[in-house]
Amino acid sequence: MTQWQVTLEFSGPLQRAMQTRELTVTGTGPCTLASILAALLVAQPRAAQALAVSAESVVTTLPPGLLVLRNRVLLPLKPQTSVAPGERLTLMPMISGG
């Protein structure tokens, strides 16, 4: 089985909740947004609280209001979106309010 590693940068309220600017997650199998987020949520329960999702739910539905960027380019927020092992992604929750 293929092993992968992806570095995640956190922005805004997610960075405050995680209490760090970045974290590297690892996994096996396909390297997709769903598998990356599931690995993050298992490793860091604070991320699950901040995104209001569980590791099981991201397999089919990614958190609403989450922006995922690769090299400052927005990725499609779909569970099956492929990511190359070793890449760096930025996770940025959309902020709303008045």
C-alpha cells in the first residue's frame, strides 16, 4: 500500500484552534482530500471540533465553508480530489459575520 505525507498550513480560526501554524500528516492508500482530512482529525481532535466534523464523515462529505489551497490556488472541495504526496496545502475556514 502507498504511504503518503502532506504538510498542512492552518489559517484564521483553525490556526488558533490548532495552536500551531502547520502540521504534517501521514497515511496509507490514496492521497485525497478525504484521506488527508481524516488523518488530521484522528491525529488532532481540536481540528474536529474547529471544523465540526468527524474522521468518519469526511470520507463522503467535506466540511462546509472550508477552503483548501495548493500553491495559492483553490482546490475543488470534493472528497476524491487527488493530492500528490509531499505537497503543502493551506486549510482556511471561511469567516462570516458582521
